[in-house]
Amino acid sequence: MPARPSPPPRSQRMSRVDTAWLRMDNDVNLMMIVGVWLLQPGITHAALCERVLDKLLKYERFRQKVVPDAMGASWVDDDDFDIQRHVVHHPVQREPGQSERQALQAEVGVLANTPLDPAHPLWQFHLIDDYEGGSALIARVHHCIGDGIALISVMLSITDGGADPPKRKRRETVDGDPGDWLADAVVKPLTDIATKAIGMYGGGVAKSMEMLSNPQQGLAGSIDMARTGAKVLGDVGAMAMMPDDSPTLLKGKPVGEKVVAWGEPLPLDQVKAVGKALGCSVNDVLLACAAGAIGDYLREQGDDPAGKEIRAMVPVNLRKPDDEGGGNMVGTFLCNLATDVDDPTRRLEIISSSIRDTKEVFRQLPPVQQVALSAMNVGGLFFGLIPGYLSAAAPPFNIVISNVSGGRSEPLYWRGSRLDGNYPLSIALEGQAVNITVTNNADNLDFGLVGCRRSVPHLQRLLGHLETSLKDLERAVGV
């Protein structure tokens, strides 16, 4: 008689990177990704629960709670799991004078700053009935469950025809391995700095940090790695002394209140046409549109950006066009947004050239230095979070602008209901004014903005300037 297969482990150690994501929560910022789906026609709570049970719970992290301990944390099956706790159904109250969108955005802003229940798996869906004749679905998922790219795959799995969520590969690590010197020397001192930013920028950076935290896997004993590790620490220190960008209304201490915004989608073909006319990527065009919008917003608020340097942290895909294989190589760079340049095409050329030059320098580095640089770029830029005297300093940027693929180019459906809006709302960290995230939804681009109420109280106006900025580029290049 064949042996009965052993059941899967009920407890698994959490990786160092996931633990860092878990530990970064504070009173004014939660490491939680929020997304908003708009569906036409509406869906029922019972149908949503059924689809989640059938599809989403195949991914074990959505059935597991987090149990911290002195050495970190573990993923443990939640024996008290209740789907009704995680898929909730409630109305949104409209204040006098509020539109449906304004009321929903206010609700999402509150939820973006409301912690998930640590006694159960760290995710929750909120179903809102009768929103603009359909349904709104608000998803909240803690970043310790997965990075943005992985979580988009997970969310797409519950659409009609969606594939099962990707399975995580379990890795066996050896506690006390002498090759773990780099984790002790580099990763642990940067736990409160570098890994707080990893989740926003995709699997590439997370993998880089995983390689750093597990040097016995392919990098053990490397003299080059040792030298690179020392250089990482030196470069992080140098970036900690980087001068701040120019003072604007975007500066200020966060107050723990979030505002969110989304609007009408932008046609993807129009963005591609501008990029083709100027020999730039879609990402470059989107970045230039965001830069123009930020400049226009500041001028509208009486803060002229002329002569000022305003920076953004920008995640960039560093894989060569002819590279084979899956996944992305992601670096994070500071980009001068050239908001003081009036000509929109010149602004786009400056941004595109800067990103292109940085990519080329990165690609010419040996792989081990690419790993270290990815980690250093993320870690060093969050120097304002270093404990001690630097904790009072602001980071040398106030904006993050991300372009995340939303999957298929054709329309998405959920039990026959069309997904008319897919708005990703990433994380505005401490000292950061606004995060602009864009994803493709069929033939359109959906923008999700989240920011600090003190720094960007009129976030919807900033979104409106994004649309104007694209039109300015279209007129300038004649498309």
C-alpha cells in the first residue's frame, strides 16, 4: 500500500524581506496596497464570497495569519478563518453635496489608514452596492503577502477565465550558515530603511534583497560580494547626506490622513502615439505627463516651480529588449522632473534621456553589483527613516511614480460584469506627498493617486492636470 502523502506544513517561517514589510507599519502610514474595481452591472456579496473561496484561497497566504516572535514571524494557518470577516458588505454614506465618486474616495481614504486585524490573514475586500449603477470593490492587502506585481496576478485570478494565483517556491535556509554574514552586515542594519520601500517597486528589487539576505545561495564566499557589501554601506551613507530637493507645498510632516483620487481613463493609443513620435517609451511619456501635472498643480496653488528641482522616485524596468525569460529587473532611481521647463516636449526629452542613461550604466555593471545597487537605490533614498539624528530629516524626494502592468489587453469581466475601472493605490510613505500609480485596463490607462492630506489636499485637481499634460504633448508633436 503506498504511503499516504504528508500534509503540508501548518507553519512556515516568514522571509526577512516579508518581515521587513510587516514591521514597517506606523501610526501615519500602513504598508498596505489598496485597489478599487468598478464593475458594471453590479455583483452580489454571495457570488463574491463564492469566487474568493474557489480561486483566491488556493493561494495559501490568504488563509494564513502572521504570528510574530523574537526572531521574526511565521505564516500560520488560521483555524478560525471566516470568509465573512474578509469579504465584507457595507454601504457608503454620502455627505451633503458629495458625488458618489467623492463619497467612495473618502471611504477609501479612511480604509487606507485603517489597520487590518493582525489576529487573522492580512487582507480584506469591501463590496459597495449601487455605485454608479453597478458595484465598487475595495481590496486591501498587506504588502507582506506579496509585491505589487504578484498581487495584481492574484487579483486577476478572480476574474472570469483568470488563472490560479502563482505559487510561492519554498526555500530551505540554514540558520547560522557562515555565508549569512552579508545579511548581518547589510540587510539587518537597513531593515528600517531599505526594505520599507521594496514592496512598491516589484519583484526585481525584492529578489535583489532576497539574494542579499541569503548569500549562501549562489553568492556565498564571493570576495566581490564582500567588497560590494561594504560599498553598499558606504553609498547608503553618502545618499543619506544627499541635499534635499527644493522646498514646495509638497513638503511637510504627514498627519496620518490619506486622500485618494482617480478619474476618467486615458487612451493607451494616444500615449503610444506621443512616445512613437519622439522615440520614447510609454513609461517616459507617463512620467513627463506627471511632471507637467505637478508643475501645473503647484502654479495653481500659488507655488511657482520655476528654478526649483523637484524629484521623484521612479521604478524602472532594466531588462534589455532582447532578454529572454520571465520576470523583471527593476531599479529605482531619483529623477529630476524638470517641472521648471515650460516646453512639454523638451521636458519629455530631458526625462527620457536621464532614464536611458541610468539604465545603460546599470546594465554595464556585473550582476552582483546590479543586485547591490538595486538594494542601495531603494535603501539609501529612505534615509529619513534612519533611527537617530537623521530621523528628523525629510527624504530627498516627495513623489513616487509607478507604471504597473495590469495584465491582458482585452476587457476583463467578473461573472459577466465588466471591469470598467481598475485603480491601484500604492503607499505614500512617511515624508512622501503623493504616489501616482498607473495600470493598463484593456485599451486604457487607469491612474490611482494617494497622498497626504496636508501636502496635497486637492489631489483630484492634480489628476485633472495629468489629462491636460497629455493633451499638451499631443498638440506639441501633432498627433
